[in-house]
Amino acid sequence: MALMYGSAASAMAGLLGSNTVFIALVGGHGAATTSGVIGFLLMLNAIAVNAFVVESALQLGTEEASGRAESQLAGSVSRFRWAWGRLLVTVIGSALLLAVGGTLMGAAYGSSRSDASQVWVLTGASLLYWPGVMVTAGVVVLLISLAPHQASALSWCYFGVLSVISLFGALFGLPHLTTHNAPFTGMSIFPADSFTILPLAAATAIAVVLWAIGLVRFTRRDLAPGT
């Protein structure tokens, strides 16, 4: 899909660039530029990675519900180390998926423009969404620690709401406070907008807090098998 996005970006901007609905969708002003379309497609890729993050992080609760966690924790492995070992797949896997998606999109887009530098530009732009997906992972970990029986449903509800706000918030005319402060939309839609470090720092800080509270709570509460 990333290859398809990259190869179709210029055509999409040329074909739909003056359509008012499309302009609102990609967050453009006056015309949907190719860079705006690229930014929107990078967000689509990030949302796909976000789905992987939800499913991956929820494996922590699945292991607990199945009873496998109890037997594994009966040994010398601490609960924190056990949880972190499983969530490491979420952390590393999401970064790799964002990097691969950005690289493939950049390769296809750069090929259409005869500009090889787009590979590095879009790889970096894609990785800008990593703090946002880590916020999602933090939300899932926190839900598992606080409400293990409802964590799966609540996590996917969070994913759905976040996806709608990120993709269609401007189109639906949602309040500026909502559409510009979600984990994805709070960051500049690079390369359409200029890069700013503050949203990335804020998302990183929120993710760290959510992870810390979630893991500490998980290590202190009783296991909840049979969810």
C-alpha cells in the first residue's frame, strides 16, 4: 500500500487538487498540493501501524487471560521484565513498520519525480508518527492494568475514535482543540507544514507517563485470568 500511495500521490493532487472536499480532507488551503497529499498518505500508513500496535500490545492481556502468564511468572522472572519483554515487539515492530512504509512510499514517489532523496525524506517523515503510536501503546497498557476484562474493547474504541479524528476531523468541522491536539494531528503533517519539535516532545512525554503508570499498576495488581 505504501508503494501505491507513493506512486499515486502526484496524480491524486493533480486530479482532485481543486475539489473542496478533498482539500478539507488533506488539510490544504486553496488547493491540495502534492506535499499535502503525501502528508495525508503518511498519516494513513501511520494509522495502519497503529492497528498493529493495538493488537500487539493487547497480547499482554491475552497471555494473562489464557493463564500462560501465571505459569511463566511462577519462576524467577519479574512481572515487569515479563511484560516489557512482550511489549518490546510493539515498540520495535512499530518503528520498523513506519520506517519500511516511509521508505517504500519515498521510493515510489521519488521514482515518479526522479528524485532519490525522497526515500530519506519520507522515511524520516513517517518516523515522526512513532511517538503518536507509542501513546496508543501506552493507552492499551494502561487499560490492561486498570480494566483487564474491558481492555480489548476499550482499546479498539480508542483506535477508532483516534482514526476518525485524525483523518476526517477537519472535514467534519470538529473543534480546533480536538483536531489539532490528537496524537497524530497534533504533529505537523510533514512535509506539507514546517517541522516543529514541541508536539513530538509532548507526545513522547505523554507516552512515557502512560507506559510508566500502566506498567507499575500491572506489576502491583493481581493477575486476572479468564477474561
